[in-house]
Amino acid sequence: MKYLYLGLNDFYLSSAAAAMHLELVPVPPDYGKLREIKHFRPFCRCDEGMFLRMGTDKRGNEVYLAAVSAHPEIFVRGLNSLLAACGIPPAEVKIILCQPENPQIGRIVSLLNKLGLRAAADRLGAGMVRNRLSDLKRLIFMQKTVSA
């Protein structure tokens, strides 16, 4: 099984969710632990649709990240079509959407990063993780119980 944590305009939520899935950080993670997560960073256009490997969980499942700037449902449909064309059953890849409460926050984070305010961007990203923590834990728990 492969897990793909899909972010919308950011890697903060998806990388935090993937790190919690892989048990790389405590739940809830503190700011210092969040900053240590691989790929805990702002999104830029060059990241659009890239797959970033986070690791392998205790059950041998591979965990990946991806992010898109808009319309994640189109990305999901396209990925499912590609999997079908390659003869890979859609059930082989679980896509978990990790969206902020307000999609504009990802754009603000990117702007802060472009202005050279990476620490401020990371703080805002950590705030998004805190705000969505209960949702992220529920998504991760659902994925782990389904694959058990």
C-alpha cells in the first residue's frame, strides 16, 4: 500500500500528517519537532504535482507527499486515471487530502517565504497544523485502521 498526503498550496499540513503517520514526531508535535520534519516548508510553483518520499511505515507501506496550487480533486482524478492506465488498482494508493481551513493561507505562506521571512512562514504553517490537528489525527487513524 502507498499513502499520498496531498496538500493544497502548502507542504506544512501534509508533511506533518505524514510524519505523524510514520511516528516521526509526537502527537501533538511542538514547533521544534515540526521544523525538523523533512519537507515542512512552503509550497512553490516548481513543486506542483511532484511526489516527495517521506518514508516507510511499520507495516511496510510507503508514504509520500504532493501538493497542488488549486483543484486537488482534478489531481486526484488524474492520478486515479493514470493508475488505471498502468493497471494498478486504485485501492493500492490511498490519497489523503490535507487542506487548510482557508486555502489562501498557503498563498500567504508562499508570499512570506518569497519576502525572505521563512521563520514567519514556518510559524504560520505550524499554526495551520495546530488548528487542524484533530482532523489530521482522525485522517491518520482512519488510514491506519483501514490498512490493518
